[in-house]
Amino acid sequence: LRVVATRYRHCSAVTGMAVCNEPSPEVPQDVLCRFYDQAVTEIREAGMSADRVTVVLPVFQRSVDKFACAWEKQTGGKHTGTCFEVHWYHCFENEWHGRTFAQHLRAVQEHTNELHKHPIVIGEWSLALGFGAQPGKLSKDDMRAVFAHAQLAAYQEATHGWFFWTWNDQQGIDWDWRRSFDEGYFSLKEDLLKLPELPPAKQDIVHEDPLESVFDMPASDPRVRLGDTIYLRAFNGRYLDVEGTKVRARFGDRGKWQQFVLCPCEPTAVDDDFLLRDGDVACLLAHNGNFLGVHGERVDASIQHINSQCAFVVHIEASAEVRHRSHIFLQSLETSKYLAPNESESRSKEEIVARWGDRGPWQRLVVEKPLSTVVTPRRPRRRSSFSIPGVSSPAPRQSIEGDGTPRSLDRRRSSLGSAGRAAAPGAAAEAEAAADSPGPCCGAATSEARADMEDSACRVVRRRRSSVAARAPPITPRRLIGAAADDDSSSGGSGSSSTARLPCELTATPRRPRRSI
């Protein structure tokens, strides 16, 4: 650093100097702060003054707020002319792969708050998103346009600017500035269309973030019932899929391989409402006609008849019933282990296994329902006609208590007594209304902000499409060939002359010349 600072101390083109690139997050914070303190001192003593050259201090995969506090504690504010550098990518690590598009925009919103508090330069960023950011109301192209505008609007608040990765990159348009600009994702020559304030974030995990409904096509009924077709998204943003009999989590797509039908494990397990609640036991029917089952630690889709190997206890995080985008844990009734991707084994990290006895981030699954037009729910038959070959039906329906002991769901569901049952219709309606209510975070102001966000996203998309159309080379209209058409078009007559003045997109198809020519 001393050699480089001495060489370029009189060069007017050099206005900043970074002391390193992406220091490992495993380096203790106090050690990194001491190194930065020494680096700034050496650069200043080499002749690069604080009023002309900014010393850039990378904060890589760390909290900017926490590092700023540690830096202030280390230096006591003795250094001036410094700034922090961040690389804000949304596509690396499982934390980003597990986020929806709305959650990515929330992260941009959080970054804006950090830019208001600290001197920062965004050293690297791109338009790439994780696996969990799937198209809903917007296509992939439209999502990219909204994401580009959201980041540009946020990064304008940076005290020391930003750098996009990179000017030209063969890895795709998400990393290529020139191509992104040519295709209308950046409109720097015009006033940047800033997105409005995002709707307030959710207050807890029970109430869904109102921003989700802006971009995602919600299910017709958010509640999950036995017989519904669902998708299960792992913590890394990939959905559980079945190919042959193998169960893995490989793709961010929601297709036929990723569909599972929730089935009851016993005939007596079917209630009138079919709702799936915390502690219930269910089976997962894959598209190949087999059930997911546990064989030791291995999980596959090879079981043809329901037994204890394919029974899973459903544990819901901070809720009483499963809904669209609920966080759940699936515990094998056979082994008491939880399902999760085999993340600890690099050679088989895509495989789904039942190895762990605790509920951590790896074991968390997100339940998603498809659109009502995608699949038709297969409701279980009534108890009187329910029959599963080879499976006996022990008396009461079983569920699992918090300590792992079975409990009778008949007793749990009947805990209101006869008086409670008499008032059940009203109580059920009240409970259903409470369940469907948007929660305390969704008032009139939130609805207005959500509407503004939808309108602004539409305007971003329209502007991008119009800019692409303006940059496209014009298509020269072909005039119809023939003496009659030529005469009519030149004389301003009617009839066939109207055909000669068709829009260019209708006359762009080459046609065989007439013999009169």
C-alpha cells in the first residue's frame, strides 16, 4: 500500500484507493479494524491527502452498522476521507436463494437505510436474483426492469457512488451493463423513475408481508387442506422434486416434478374442513404415484401403500394451521428425524435426507400453493367410503404434542364441549375472518402504498418496453406490387389503396411478385 500510494500520490486521476478486496468474514472484526487503521495511516503518510483521495475500507459479508461501531471504537474518529465499500449481490449464498422477489426488494430498502447512515461506495452489484425469486404477476424481464430501477434509485443515495459488474460479461445480461442498457433496463438519459416508499414490512411471520401480493399471484384460497397440491421450497430456494424415485432439491422452478398431494395417513384422519393443522400427520404423494418415505436417513418416492415410513408430522412455525407460504418442518413418524437438503455433503447436497433431530434453518420448508388454474385439488373421500388397502384404522386420529408424545385429535378438536359445538358456525366464521384478515401491518396507508407500488412497477415496465421499441431498427413497409395498387396509392383513391397503406408489421412478410412486374 505504501509503494502504490507513493507512486500515485500526485496523479489527479486517482481519487480513491481500496486497501484490499473482499476480506474473509472469518477474520475477526477487531483484527480487520486494526489493519484498516494501519493502512489509512500508511497511505496518508505516503502523501495521499484526505481532501483529495478517499481510502476505501471493504465491509464484505458483514453488518455495516456493527462494523461502523467497531471502526469508531478502534480509531476514535481520528481518520477523515474514508468510506466503506460493499458488494451487494442478491444471488450468492443460500440466504439469497431462499428469498422471494418481494424480499429482495425489502433488502434494497434496507440497503437504502444503511446508505443514509454511513459513507459508502457500492463497489459491485448486478441484476442477478436467487432461485426463490420466481415470476408471478411480472415476467422475468419485467422483474429485472423493476429490480434495476429499485437498485438505481437506492444507490443514488450513496455518498461515494457505485460500480456495476461489469461493462461486458459473457455470463448473461444480469452481469452485462452494455447489454442491459441496450435492452432498456437502465434509463440514465432520462429522469430515473424512483419507486415509491414500499408498504410497511410485516410485523411477524404470522402475517404475510403486504409486498408479496404486489408481485405474486396468490392462491385462490391461502389455507392448505388435505388433498391440495403443494410445492415445498427448501431454505436454499430450490423446490423438492422427484425424478424416478429420487427426491432432491435442484431447481427454482415449480413444475410437475415439484408437485406433491397432501394425503391423510388414516381414514379417521379426515375432518370435514380438511384443514392441515400443527401436529397433524400427513403423507406426500409424488407425481410418479408413490409416496415419499424414509429408509434410515435416505428419502425416496418408492412407497406404493401408506405405512409409518411415509408418515410425517407437520410442525408449523408461529401458526396453528398451514397456509400459503407457511414455514413448516416435516418430522418422520418412523425415525423422528426432520427432512432437509443434505447440505453438509458437497457431493450429494441436492439430496433430501432425514438426518437431524432439531429444527434449524436447514430443516425449514416453505409451503406454496399453485394457482387454482394450474392443478385441481384432490380432496380425500369421506370417512364412510375411505379405504386404503393393507392399512388398518386404529381408532382415534393421532397427532403429536410438542414433547413428541401422541395426542388424540378428536379430543383436541372437541375441546369446546357441547356448548362450543352449538356456537361453532359463528365461532368458525369469526376465526376464518381473523385468519384471512391482513393483520395490523395492513391498514389504509399500506393499501395505498401497495397500490402506488403496483402503479410504479407498471410504469417501469412500460418505459422499458417503449425504450426498447424506440431503439429497434425501423421496418420499412413494403408497398404492394402491381399497377392498380400503384395507381390508387398515388392518386389517393379508395379500395385497394387502403391495402397499400397497411401498418408495417402487417406488410413485413415477403410476398411473391406478381407477373405484371
